Amino acid sequence: MAYFSSARSAHPSSLLARCSRFRVLFRLPLVNRAAIVAAALLALMLDVPAQAHHLIEINGLQPTPLNGLISGLAHPLLGPDHLLFLLALCLLGLQRPFRWTLALLVVALAGSAAGLLLPGLPGADGLVAATLAAEGLVLCGLLPSATLIPAMALHGYVLSASVLGWTSTPVITYLVGLVISQGLMLLVSLGVLRGLASRLSPLARRGWALLLVGLSLALASQLA
């Protein structure tokens, strides 16, 4: 009985002690909290194998039109390099975000078409990983925003590699799924998250730039 009474008396204080560890986090400004949570999520995403973000390959599905659409919708979300690139666009303070969304979608689709017609670009996956570093350099003002155009084309190129050898109809539905998924991600990044990111201090922006470069190197190391 003494054991249980002591355990009950110690429980509230220990619970308060544990909760107090999180109070520091919640006292931080909203932007800083978002940065900490996002950085933790991004670090966890690096544990996802680079080849395990194509839904059909994961589940062993047949390349039917419906499966092609579902795979196209899921592919940018399951690939950490693609998802990080799209979300990090919110940090860059791009003007006229909806024009950028349309332009990037068109460029990505053109890159996918190029990948279907001219596959096998040497080092394409490594170049895609390097686009995160390019975003960090754009964020620091060391590269122009126009660098995002060829970077997005590279992402489109690599995303097309998963459907090489498919018949035309599943390929078309896969590309439709890609456009929808990437379009929604761009709207979230450039339309919703951009306002939150605009509150970052110059020091925080430099920190995010360094994080993007570090993530780029980490993804590249997975491919080595």
C-alpha cells in the first residue's frame, strides 16, 4: 500500500515536470515553433528510402489507368526530395505566387515529357537533390529566382522515370495525377504557408537556407 500511495503522490509532480519541458516550446513565437516542428519532420523524412516513394512499386500494383492516377497523386508526397522542394518554395517570398504556380506546373510537365522522350540523364537524382541547395542559395540572394525553373524541370524529369515502359493510358493518368498533386502542393506552399514564412527574421531565413543545403547533402549521400 505504501508503494502505491507514494506512486500516486509522485505521479502529479512528475507529470508536471514532463509538461514543463514543453512549455518552453509553446512560449516561442508561432513561426519559431513551426520551424522546429518542420525541421523535425524533415529529418524524419530522410529515413524514407529514395526508391520507396512510387506507390505502384511499393504495393506491386499493375499499371492500370486508375493505379496510374493514384500513383501520380501520391508520388510527389512520398518522395522527400520532391515534397521538400515544393514546400520550401514558401520561404522564397516569390511575388505573384499564382503565376509562379502555373509556370512551375507547366515546366514540371515539360520536364516529365522530356523524361519520357529522352530518359537516362546521368546523375538526375543527384541533380534533384541539389535543387534543395539551390533553393537555399536563392533564399540567401546568391542565385536568382529564375533558377527555380530548371530545378522544377529536373523534378518533372525524374518523376517520369517511374512510368517508362507503361502503355499510353496509364502514363496519361499518371501525369494528370502529378499535375493535380503538385498543383495542390504549390497552392499550399505559395498561397498558405507563404504568409507564415514572410514573418521569418533575416537570421531565421539564413538558418532555413543552411537547413536546405544540409538536407540536400543528406539526400545526395543516400544516393551515393
